[in-house]
Amino acid sequence: MLIRTLILNLPVCLSESSYLWVPMADLKSTFLKVYSVLKSELLEDSAFEWTDDSRQWVEWMLDYNVPGGNLSRGLAFMESYKLLKEGMELTEDEIFLASALGWCIEWLQACSLVLDDIMDNSHTRRGQPCRFRVPKVGMIAVNDGVLLRNHIPRILRKHFRDKPYYVDLLDLFNEVEFQTASGEIIDLVTTLEGEKDLSKYTLPVYHLIVQYKTAYYSFYLPFACALLMLGEDLEKHTDVKNILVEMGVYSQVQDDYLDCFGDPETTGKIGTDIEDFKCSWLLVKALELSNEEQKKVLFDNYGKPDPAKVTKVKALYKELDLQGVFSIC
């Protein structure tokens, strides 16, 4: 019954950047108000002796990184929690707690993006410069990312410590973060300077990277949080996990496609997968479909920060009709 409720009843729409669950307008409005409450609590945390400058920095850092996206993960959690309550009216306390937990997911997303942009040497995120490219920030962004991650247990401790599922929530966030970092390292070690080898890039390797780096925290985590709040044992719902992970993999395929063919004004970022030698879906499909001459174009031009070489790779993608392949995948 839970699988049916989650998968069949949750409305899904295709956006320019990812599959998103459509939230109710009032739900999003309530969600955003709780962000302000959580931010104020963190800025008044008695465990740290603030200076005026440090408090102002953290407030600026939070506003720059946390609420600026589409909030799809936090809102997906809230939508699934509402659905699993099967039409029961939520109390104000339940709405606040659900919003706070949803924001913990968004905090984890913000942490991941800040650090991922540094590792990928990216330029824009959500229509603005990546955090580490902002004047006066630079590599302070590393500590910003660490702070964002450490805010999550602070929020959980303050608002969920007396809940029977508190320890399970902590364990879930730790587990998902470990999976995400492990997926990231698989991705990163394939791009080591002097060791770039396109022959390593296969569909199974791609699937492994995406499953751990993206699908668990973006798709499984919101629903797992909802199940825990309802007192469910996650071990009894592995089918839900498997379905959501596959949805997450497909979402990343779409993201890879938009990295090359999307409009930066719509997606909010300039794609750099080709320059960064990323194991993207477009690349693994190109390697699968190309002849020896076309493979030579990839080997000679992929992963080079030269606009002319990037153009050659994109031209080959069009020659192989990867846009058409994507449309039927």
C-alpha cells in the first residue's frame, strides 16, 4: 500500500532541470517561513560564541546557498508525508516538524553543491556564481560546506531529540551522506590528471556513480524521512528504495543531457561535463554508438578545456543523434 501511495499518487511533472513533484502553493509558502525560523535558531546557537562578523557571514552564506533552488527535495518529502497521512489534517506542530525535516534535506543539498562545485571547478549554480567564485569567499567555501553539513544535526537535535525515530533519522542522514561521498569518489578518480582513460567509461560504471552520488540523497532520502516520521521500518520497504533509485538515475540522465543541450538561462548553470571529463550519459552512449573514427574524435577532444574541442564533441553528439536517443530512452 505504501508503494502504491508513493509512486502512483504523487504528481510528477517534467521541468527544464529535473523531475519535480508539484507542491501546493500554500505548502511552499509555509515551508519558506520555517527556513527563517531555523536560520534564526542557528545564528543564536549557544554552543558557539559568535562575533558580529562571523554571524553576518553565516547568515549571508545560508541565504546564498540554502533557499535559492527549486526546493524539490524538501517539498517532495512534505508531499509524500502528507500523502502517507492519507488525508488526515496535519496539526501546526506536525507541519512545523515536517518543514524542519524537509529543510534538513535542503541543507544537505546545499552542502553537496557548494563542495561539488569546487571539485568540478564550476562557474555558475542556480543562476549565480558558485559560492567559491564569489569575491572574498574563495576556499572559505570549503568551511561553508562543512558548516552546512553540521547544521543538520543541530536542527535535528533541537526539534526531534524526543522523537522515537530520532536516532534513525541521524543514521539515515549519515548513511546517505556516506553513499553520496562514495559515489563522488568513483566519479572523481576517473578524472585524475594524467590518468584520463575513456575506456573506463561504461554504462555500468555510470549507473554506479549516479546511484550513489545522486539518487540516494535526491530521491530516496525525502521518502525515507517521511516513512520514519510515520514510524515505519525502512528495512520493510526496500521496493520503495529500488524504485526511487531508478527514478533518480533517470533524473541524472536528464541532467547530463541538459548540461550539453540545455539553455543556461533556464537551467541556471553553464554545463562543463565535456571539459571536466565527466562520465556522463551522453559520453557513454556516444562510446556505445560510435565507430572507430568517431571514437577517435572523442579520445582526441573529450576532457580538454578548449572551446574548439568542446565544439567538436558536441558536433559528434549531434551526428550520433543523441538528442533523439534521449527522447526515447
